[in-house]
Amino acid sequence: MAHVVILGAGTGGMPAAYEMREALGNGHEITLINATDYFQFVPSNPWAAVGWRDREAITFPIRPYVEKKGIHFIAQPVSRIEADQNKLQLADGGTVEYDYLVLATGPKLNFEGIEGLGPDNGYTQSVCTIDHADKAYEAYRQFVDNPGPAIVGAVQGASCFGPAYEFAAILHRDLAQRWIRDQVPITLVTSEPYIGHLGLGGVGDSKGMLEHEMRQRHINWITNASVSKVENGTMHVVEHDEEGEVKKEHELPFSYSMMLPQFLGVDPVAEVPDLCNPKGFVKVDDYQRSPAYANIFAAGVNLAIPPVEATPVATGTPKTGYMIESMVAAIVHNIQAELSGGTPDAKATWNAICLADLGDTGAAFVAMPQIPPRNVSWFKEGKWVHWAKIAFEKYFLRKVKKGTSEPVYEKYVLKALGINRLKE
């Protein structure tokens, strides 16, 4: 009997545990390890940051749901991975041995990389976790009593840009509903070379459409931007030209700010010799497996993927839900194949789908494959996207509570968008 350990219980790790149990049956042991004892639906955090969702609506305890499926659960941070001994050291001093390890940890949030950035030791808010979204909402409640300039965006090296656009538009909508939007100048500050780049080199007419959405909401922007430091009430932003040279330096006043940080690999993963690239992201082969450790697989944001293209200011490549879903499916298939005496042969389809809520409307894009040239490059906007994201939130939460392993994006989202699946 093999022991498969899945590290991380997010939007990749939870489905991975369920799919692994279904594929392997009861003849093998599966353990899910997570730093917290609850699941959080991260895509809803921009709503939580303005009070449109509360914590209870988008989180739930993990243990009762996974144990129903015969999956062991450990709510402990992992302090060290001893990959040469197939062993994990837990923060409480315990150890877990494994035959296969699936890394789905998500990222380390590099707020420390910029002075004054972040909700804990800085002056900006975040929507990367539910804890951050709760803090952002507390700060927002104070802000609406004394409104002023707001800055939203993503710093240099960031690889997740969609939530910045979402939050800027949601912020606009909520302020307008409170009849104080006229008191809040909003500026979008992003390391992207242009609005709608998204770390993907643009998708369809994402540039034109998202510029239109920002103009409609009277949101100004600075692109090719790097944040040098943040002080209480002032953000120091350097605007670069197409060659990466300094074009202009800005000292932007703000009363409220939400900035997405650079992502890095989490420490215990990054510290494993030969497992990761210099930023701590896991290197994998075509089958989601580490070239250095044949029994370690990885999926999700902790994966090493090169940027789509060189940009004047550093931008990373996002890992969207559809891509993560296909990575998980490939890992489950390949581990099952090995345990059955076969050879791993499943590859992930590196395609991207995103549903971005813009307050009262939304934008959806499909990039197949994620890295151009593409078979499909599709970008649409409309109120239907706003409702589609709400429906997707409710469906995904039901799915992970029920423990079903059906492919969400493959079976429902592409069908809803009227797009046939295309293999690379």
C-alpha cells in the first residue's frame, strides 16, 4: 500500500485529494496537510474586502468533509521537507512519511520585498487570503468614514493581475452605491506594460476592453510601474519606458490601498535541494513530476513557469483555475499509472480561463494555450460574467464540500462559454 501525501488544501489541493481517492480506491492511504484547518475560496476575497461576502460564506472546516472520503487530514504547517528520506517535518514536531508527495501549497507572499508593503508590517491591504481580506474590510470601513485617494494594483514581479482589476472595479461600485465615489480618486498601478496584459501578453482585445472599463469608472492608471517604497499615506512609484528606463517618478497620496505582491515559493519547498528555481517555484517535467525527485509532483501557483514574454518591468505568468485543474488530473493519472505498474503519460493542458467580476458587470477570457501563439484567444465582457462568477463560487464550494472529482472547467465553464475544448 502506498501513502500519497498532498501538501496544501486550496483550489488545487482539495480536488487533488478527492480525485486521488477516487482513482486509487481504498487500497492506498491518502493524507491531506494544510497550514490551517479551513478551506478558503480565494477568488471571492475581493468581495470580502468590501463586505460583499463574510468569512463564513467562503470558508468551511476541512476535516469533516475529507474524512468522509477516507482521507486523513493534518492541520499543521510543514517546517521541513526531507525529500531524500521521503519525510515531512511538521511545525508541532511530528513527522509524516510518504511514498508520493503532491505539492499544492500556493505561494509565499513577498510583502517584505518592498518597504512598507502589506497589511501586517506595511500600509497597504491585500486580498490574497481571507485573513487579509478581513483586514482589508476593517480598513475599508474606516476609509469610507473619511474618504480620500485610493491606489489599487500589482507590484513588480507579481504574477496575478486579475484581482487588481476586479478590486478596482468593485471598489468603484461600492463607493458609488455609498454616494461617495466622487470623493475618491482611484489609480491603478501595475507592472504590466499595458492595461489588459494580465501576465499573458494580452488575450484577444483585453487591452481595449479593460481600458474601456477603467475609463468608464474614471479609474486612472500607471503601467510599466515599479513601487520603490510605501510610506503612511504615500506610495513611491517609478514609471518606466519601453526600454525599462525611468520615465517619471510619482509620489502618490492615498488613504486606502490594495496592492498584490510578488509571489515566491514557500520556504520548506524552496529549501529542498534541486527541487526549485531561484524563486522557490517547483521545477517539473511534462508529467508534473520533479526531475530531481521522481516521487514528487506539483500543481498550481507553486509551479515554475517562465514569463510569457520579456516586459520592461518584471511580470510573472498566472496559473489559472483551468490550468491547475488539468495539472491535478495529470498528476492523479500518473501516480495511478505508476502504482499499477505502468508509466506516467498524462500531460496538463496549459490553457487559461478567467472570470473576473467588475462590480456590476464582468470580463471573461480564454487562452488556449496560455502561451501564444494560440488556438483560441477569446475575451468578452458583460453583466452575464458577473452572475457567472457568483454561480461558479456557489458551485465550486458545493463541489469541494461534497467531495466530487468532476472537472469543473472542462465540463461546465467551457460549455457555458460556448467554447469547445482544444488540445495543444
